[in-house]
Amino acid sequence: IRLKFLNDTEEVAMARPEDTVGVLKSKYFPGQESQMKLIYRGQLLQDQARTLRSLRITDNSVIHCHRSRGATTATPALPDPVPAVPTAPGLPLGGGTLMVPTVMVVLALGWYFRINYRQLFTAPATVSLIGVTVLVTFLAFGVY
């Protein structure tokens, strides 16, 4: 089996068809088994108990290897940072989620004031409002 890395280097691995993914990792990446990700034909080999035969890995097959930058087994994993904006459980709101409704409300207010207080809007201000509305409309339909 050929083990191919991201920097285009290759290493030849000698393995039997009855060897498992876990055995392959421990044999060629001792102490780094949890960091190594093996990919064969676009599929991540996650099940450590699967044999190479069951995955249809044959002679001269190429397995792509990626070392993740996760915590090693010697150092404990750090806890996830606390989110800056508290959110209700099950309701994932962030700045990007509320951006489109906020822009739409601002545009609606602009048009409300343009219609009801037209004496305060000059011709360039009206043209600018039309331009921003057209731009936001194209962006909104382009994204969604």
C-alpha cells in the first residue's frame, strides 16, 4: 500500500488484507493514531476495526494521510471557548444570521421616510436609495 501525504511524499506500507485500519495506524504512526486521518477513494476511514480486505484496499492502493493539528494524547484538550454572544439552546443566532433582516429593516425605514417626508430628500439621496435597494435585492437573491 502507498501512503501519500499532503506534501506529495509517499511511503510504502507493507500490510496484509486481514490487517485493520487501527493496526495500520499503530504500525506506521505510533503514538499519533488519534491525530492521523486516513482517506481511501474519498472516504474517511473512521472505523478502526474494519479490515483492509473489507474496504477493498488491494496491492499498490493509495491511502491519503493527513495529520490533524488536534491535541495529542499526552496533553489534555482545551475546553471550547465561551461564545461572545449568549444564545438560547437550539437557536443558533449569530451576526451573519441577523444581517439580512437588519439591512431590510433599514431599507424599509429609508423608503418610509422618503415617501412620507419627501421634502427632506434631494434627488441624489433618492437615487442613492434606489441604488442601494437594487444592490441589496441582487445580493439577497444571489445568496439565497
